[in-house]
Amino acid sequence: MELVSLKFVLFLASLVCVYYVVGRFAPKYQWCVLLAGSLAFYAIVGSPPTLLLLLLIAGVTWGASVKLADLHAEDKAARKQAKGRDAKKEVHRAYTRKRRIVFYAALVLCLGVLCYFKYWNVLLYYVGAAQTTFSLGILLPLGLSFYLFQSLGHLIDAYNAKYEPQRNFARYLLFVSYFPQIIQGPINRYDQLGEQLFAAHHANGYHIERGLLRMGLGLLKKAAIANVLANAVSTVFNTAAGPNIPGSLALYGVIVYSIQMYTDFSGGIDIVEGASELFGIEMAPNFRQPYFSTSLAEFWRRWHMSLGAWMRDYVFYPLAVTSPSRRFGKWARKHLGKHVGRTLPACAANIIVFFLVGLWHGAEFHFIAWGLYNGIVVALSDLCTPLFDRLVSITHVRRESVGFRLFSIVRTFGIVCIGRFFDCFSHVGDAFFAMRNVFTNFGTSSLADTLTTYGATYGSKLGFPRPVIVACVILLGIDIAYELGVDVRTTVMGWKLPVRVAFYTAFIFIVGLASTFDTTGGGGGFLYANF
């Protein structure tokens, strides 16, 4: 069942109707409707083994979280009864050991499942072993990383006693399996989503219209832009890729891929978050106009925000406050200066985080190179902050000026695109050759002729049909409005009914016109569906 399909529309509409009918007569059981619908959805889009895997992850992390909370309570009670400070410390050490055993056992099991499905077959390929001999033969389950990270977040919070874990397994299972998030996120937190899932909600025309508008924006991104650009992107990186690829074609491919990736991923997020709003439930935000960022660090704070926040809270901070990191910081302050000493441990943690993000995208070396590139650039930017401040002071550049902001946005987009070379080309060597050719072998033929040579002539000499440009302009206008603090959905819903009807009709026409050029044949999946 594709998110952009009649089947999904019928499924969603039916579930919304049942949800609010039950809410009218028995609101305390509304969450049961969501649970049944979520499990049914995952059973339809997945398979029985993948559904069993989801239940396994949920069962392990739920059981471990409850046990950790019980041990924490027993620890506090036992320390109250213990006589003397030494006895209290001994009790605490004993319970800490028990809690660590439970925590690390669940953590290793869950991460082991993730590593098997994401990396085992890649490892077999590199060592030359037969995958059919050593592999279980199960494809990567839909949304495995997303619901596993969400489950691990609940487990880690329980270990740190951040809040009381959910003790009802069925309710916890809904948190893990909630269907709008299951395919490609966002990665929600229990303390932010839990209460909404179990609260009573009543049908509200305003919220339903807002949700449908959000889904419409996602449809514009996915069906009218991302799917239409798929042919051009595939031509560049599957057909023309190699050491002799003209620089003009490589640069064109990276820019088009950057647009396709943003519209595909954020479009899918818009669809699922809009679907969630139909139930009166708001999930964690995942995008905030990332291509308006003025630095690479800011870009990653705006792109896939829930993953970035997860990595920050559960990987970066723990790494930054470890004893080795603090000792390293003290050494660096003594020998390299105050700024470097304060910044260097965080830089090292950042590089590790981006290495893991690259590995999360895939075990192939070009993904790892992409992650390391981003981590190193962010680290160097932090280390060189005093130098940049000095240059700004010397040149008397006004950072708050519109011109400097535009320059920073273009510069950041260029830095992001350099990283995309490692993302797009399956071999690191090809990525370096392509970057070199941008400067040394840009191509003597026009881009249109080059595209024709490699077969990317679908719709126009641009390699994609012109209506997609109209869709991109509309999207750019919407993003600019949001960047300026204008809530586009609230603005549209404030118009009078005839104007809104005319707007919705024109919007549907544009999406329909552009999607007729869909090179995926109406499918196209989502780039992050199998992460």
C-alpha cells in the first residue's frame, strides 16, 4: 500500500471515520482503534515475519523498560532501609549492576537485529560469501530503523529514569507501531507523543482541513516533483556515472538529486504528519526549510530534525561527557588554547555522530565517506570560528545584512552539494572524478546535448518536463513564506470559502498535470522507506 495511492486514501478515510465514531460513544477506547489500524497497516505493507519482528522489538524494549523502572524503585527503597553511607553505596552499586545488565542486554539485542538486517548481507558481499548460505533471506523490514530508534529512546529514558515508562504493553505497542510514523518517521519521543495517542479526540473540521492541506503539500512534493525527477537522476547516476562523466552532467545530477531527495523525504513526512493531524495528533517536526540554512551545522538542525535530536541526546551528549572526553578537553585547553580545548571534544563527538549517520544510511563506503565529510566540515567550522569572526571584523561585513545571508545560504547549499557527490555515486573514486571534472572537464557540448546522449530527454531538453518547474516555484514560495514566519495553512484557511475552493481546485490541477509526467509509473516508493 503506497502512501500516494487510492488504497491508502480509503484505508485512512475508513480509520478516521471509525476513530471518531468510537470517540463519540466510547472515547477511552479510541486508542484501541489506532492500535488495530496500525497493526493492520503494517501487516498489509509488510509481511508476517516483519510484523513479528516489530512485536519482538516492542516486547523486548517494553519489558526491559518496566524492569529498569522496578529496579530503580527497589534501589531507592533498599537505600532508605540501609544503615550508614557505605551500606547505601553498596546497595546502589548492586542495583546499578543489575540495571546495566538489563539495559545492555536489551540494547545489544535490538542493535544486533538492526545490524543484521542492514549490514549482514553487505558484509557477506565484501568477504565473497554466498548470501543464501548465511542469510535468513528476509528483506529489510519497512521502517525498521525508525521504530527501533523510537523504542531505544524509550528504553534509554527509562534507564536514566527520565519518566515512568508505559506499563501497559498494548499502549506501548501503539506508540511503537503508530502507522503514520512507521514507514519513514519521524522518530517520536514517548513523553511528547504518548499522551496524545491515549487522549480522547473529537472530530474538528479545522484540524481535519489543516491535515488535508499538509497532505496536499506532501503530494505536491512527492508526485509532482520527486517522482518526475526520478528519470533524470537515474540516468545520471545509473547510466552516465563513471570516471569520464562530464562535469556539467555530474553537477546537474547532484543539484537535481538534492531537489528530488528533499521533496521525496519531506513530502512523505508531510503526508504522514498530515494524516496524523486528522486524528488530532501532532508528531515531532522533521524539516524546517533546510535549504535556507546559513551553515552546514544549521542545515543538519533543520534536515531530518528528529534523527538529529535523537543522535544529539543519545549519542553526542553521552560521548561529550565521558571521562576520556573530559580529560582530552583539559589536555587540549592546556596545550592548544581555551577555544580549541573547549571545542575539540565536541568536534570529535560530532565526527563520530556523523560517521554513525553515514553508516545508518548504508554500510557501503561511499555512505561512510559522506558522513565523515559532513562531520569534518562541521568540526572545522566550529574550530575556525575565531578566525571567521576575525575575517568578518577586518572586512567590516555585516552578518545581519540580506546580502551576506543570501551569500551564506548559497555557500551552504554548495557545501551540501559537495557532500551529495559521495551520496549519489556508489564508488568514492567516481565521486572524486566527478568533482574533478566539474573544474577540468565540464563538457564542450550543451547540457541539453549531453542529456540527450545519455537518454535523459523525458519531457524536455532539461531532462524533466517543464511543469515540474512550476511546482518547484510554488514550493519555493511556500517555503519562503514559512521562513518569514507566515503559517501558510492558517493563511489559506482564513480565506473565504469560494476563494479556498478555487485555490484547492487550481492546486489539484497543477499536481495532476505535473504527476502525468511521473516517471515511476505512479509508484516510486519513498527513499527512506527501507531504513
